[in-house]
Amino acid sequence: MRIETHEVLPEAVLDEAWRLYAEAFEELRTVAVQRHVLTRAEFDEHMADQRVHKYLVRHPDEEHLAALSTITNDLDAVPLISPDYFRHRWPAQYAERRIWYVTFNAIHPDHRGSGIFELIVEAMRQVVVGSPEQPGIVGLDFCRRNEERYKLPQAIGGALGRLGSVRSHRLDTQAYWCYELPAAS
């Protein structure tokens, strides 16, 4: 597997990257209450945003993308989080831009379990850590399905733990409730 990094995703791979992204997250369209899947216009904007680092993983045959992930230390580039939360909780790291956020990690369904996930985690870890004297913080979010069914927080913690000491903790939880009312009598 070969990993490429980009500030702006090249126009030549934009359609292929969109197809990969859409296939990787298709099931989340109907199993998660909060919308986790970008529209095509939002995706294109995200891929053009220089504040966001893009990681592309090509299959060894070099003919198709196997994964696409993004990370940023400009928390204003992530619309669904509160930079103020991070600024308040970790003021020094926030001021030094040592807080990163993974906006998504899309692995094509055919390549799950192939080691691509670990390859991306290691590449991102190198950027987040920077130096031993200046450790970084990385945040990301999971819907309940990805947390309970796929155990993604534990998978990421395990992959990072194999690379060195890591502490993890849940930052927040949001629950969605529904009240079905009876028909008027």
C-alpha cells in the first residue's frame, strides 16, 4: 500500500475519491441519526480546504483508491465541533495548535481489515505527536453503531498503543430521543 498526503486533493482524483467516500459511509446514511455523510458539494469543499490534510491510500495495483482520511489542527475547519470546548479544556495545546481532529477515515469496504487503517493511524500519529517534548491531542467522533458494533475507539486506541503510550477518554455524548405520540381520538 502506498500513502499520499495532500493539502488540496488533485482535481484528477476528486471523482474517484468521492466514490470511495460514498461507498465507505453508505450504511451510515440510514443507521445514524446525525448526518455523518457529507454531500458532494461539502465533500468537494473539504477536499479543497488547505487547512485539512488529506491522506490517500492506493491499492498496490495503483489503479484505485483504497482509503481516504482527513485531519486538521485548525478546529474552525470542522463545522460540527466547538473550538471553544478545546480551547477551554486544553488552552496551551490549543494556542500551540497541537490539537488535531480527524474529520473522517474512509476505507473502501473491500479493504477493511487489510492493514490500511493501521497505516493511516501511524501516518497521522507522526503529524500529531510532532516531537516528544510537544505531544499532541487528537479527537474524533463516532456514531453509536461504529462504537458498539465495530469498536472503533478501541481499535484506534490499540493501534496507537502499539506505537507508544496513549491515554484515551470520552469527551462527550449526545443522545437522540424520539417520542411517538398516539393518534388523536
